[in-house]
Amino acid sequence: MRSIAMVAGETSGDLLGETLLSALRPQLPNTLMHGIGGPRMAKYDFVSNWPMEKLAVNGLFEVLAHYREIKGIRNHLRDHLLAERPDVFVGIDAPEFNLDLEVALKKKGIKTVHFVSPSVWAWRSGRIRKIAEAVSRILVLFPFEEAIYQKAGIPVTCVGHPLAEAIPMRPDMNAARDSLGLDKEKPVVAIMPGSRMSELKYNSLPFIDAAKLLLKRDPDIQFIIPMAGDEQLAYFTRLATEAHLDKLPLKLVKGQSHTAITAADAVLVASGTATLEVALFKKPMVIAYRLMRATWEIARHIVKPPVGLPNILAGEMIVPELLQNAATGKALSEALWFQLTDQANRNRLHERFVAMHYSLLRNTAQASAQAVLDVMKENG
């Protein structure tokens, strides 16, 4: 029986996997597709041999705490795939997990595709040598990434970003506010401290402190806070209650992140894929991120600003980035106030984000599926 193995490590990878499978499954209806994935991939009869959440750990020391379990999963999967010999292995993001697995598989003659470039353009540029060892082909989301891999002699296909297709060029703010029960005449700020529990742990309180300070400037501001799931919603609610913040006008919702962004006049967002979503919705934003102190002490020597995708794609700092100790409630509130109230800045950002949106439009599902099929054909 023909088979394709895939590994997605978190929600954003599950979305990319869904996009790929939406075009790949119809062409391979009887092929076993399995590995590690989430509910979006499962819609296309993908069988997840382990829960995707096992890999969704962020931060150096947080990963170390789960290292033995994660390594055990990778070793077990590696041995199983070496025995199975799938037609192709597709690693969807999760480079710390997937690249080592891909190296082991490729050495034994199994074709490998890596979907999404690791941030070789932001940190650990030496990683590109490992990518060359690991992949038969890499699929990248952003046009500027193609040249990096072409120069390194690594087969590469730019497939665009699926969010550029999913997000409308002109989002309907009024409909989103109606859906969420928000006043159309009052300003709205979306607060997005992250989808991982580790992100919520470090980002939530300074983000809420920023909301408290903004309310002192304008008591009419409405805050919408989308949470990725039940666990995150319960954690944030408990945190707000313990900090006596539950009396603030903070409206929490499960999921609905795109609706929340659409409804907003400005967004306070944790660094990651969500920053690109905010840009594609053409919303002014402040990017912030905090880590465990020990993790940050290592990361600050490696990470090269900018880290936010809108700034990376723009080639300059068009929106503020406040990291670690700089991400205080006061600093975040000041930056958000500017994004809310400076109309000239809002107009400039809208123009930049529209251009960014057009630059990322491709048929990502078809392009990624065809690239995987092409690699499979190389097996003969």
C-alpha cells in the first residue's frame, strides 16, 4: 500500500497540512497518510499516531523539560518509517523535531519535503547546511526565501501563504462587530497573547496591564480576546480572576481569532504567525513577546530583529516590536495608543499591508500538492 508520512507540530502546522491535503487527497484517495497532525488534517483521513499537542512546546528550557518524551516519539516514528518506507515524508514546520527525522530518512533513501522555511533569515543561519542534508525539496511561503535556497543549491518551491487566500482583501468590520456583540461606534482592541500555554504564561499579564492603562485614556475602548481552545480560555480566565482583572471590559471568546481581528481598530499580538494574520487583515498592531528569563538570556544573543513577519516582509520596522523587558504594560499601552489614534500612520500601514497581501497570493494548496507529487515521482 502506498503511504505518505507527515508531521505537524502545532496549530499553524495543522493549517498548512490541511491546505496541502485539500489538494493532495483527491489525487491520492487510497493512499495511507499518517504521522502526527491535528483536527484540520484529520478531515482528510489523516491518521495521527500521536497527539499533535505533544510537540507544541515553546522555549529552550520548556522543550528540555519534555525532551525525553519528544525524543522518544521521534525515535519511535523514525524506526517505524524506516521499516515502512513511505513514498515521501513531509515535515510541516516544527524544525527542531522534523529536520533530524528528515536527515535520518533521507540517508536511507526516503524522499523528504519540508514545508515552511525555518527562520534562517532571522537566526541560526548555519542551519541551512542541515536543511541541505535533510530535504529533497523545501516549500517556502514567502518570495524572498526562494533566493536563499537557490543560492545554497537546495531545491525550492514558493507556494505562497494560504492565509493570503483565506483572508479577504476587504474584511467586513461591522459584520464582525455584530457577530461578537461589540458596539460599532466605540473603539476595539484585540489582545492576542498567543496560542501556546507557555506563551500565555509570560505574555498575559503585561498585555492586560496595557489594557488597563488604555482604559484610563479612553474608557470607551472595548477589548476582545480570542483564545485558541478550552484549556487556554480556562487558564486566562483564572489568571484574570486571581489578578482581580475580571471586572475589566475584557470579552473572551473561544476561537474566532479572525473575527476578533476583523472587528479591531488595533491589535496587541504575540510574535508569530498571528502577526501575519493581522497584517493581512490590514490592522495596525504592536508586536510583543516574553519568554522564560533563562531562555531569553540565550535567545537575545541569537535573534536578530526584526522578528515580526510584517516587518521582515516589509524590510523595515513598520510596526513596533517590544520584546522581553521592553514589553511592559506602560510601553505596550503607549505604542497601542499611537496605533489607535495616529490616522496618517494608519493610512500608511493600510497601503503597505494591501501590497503585502497581493505579494503572497498563490494557489497554495495546488502548488504544494504538485511539489509533493513531483518529489514522489522521482522515486520512479
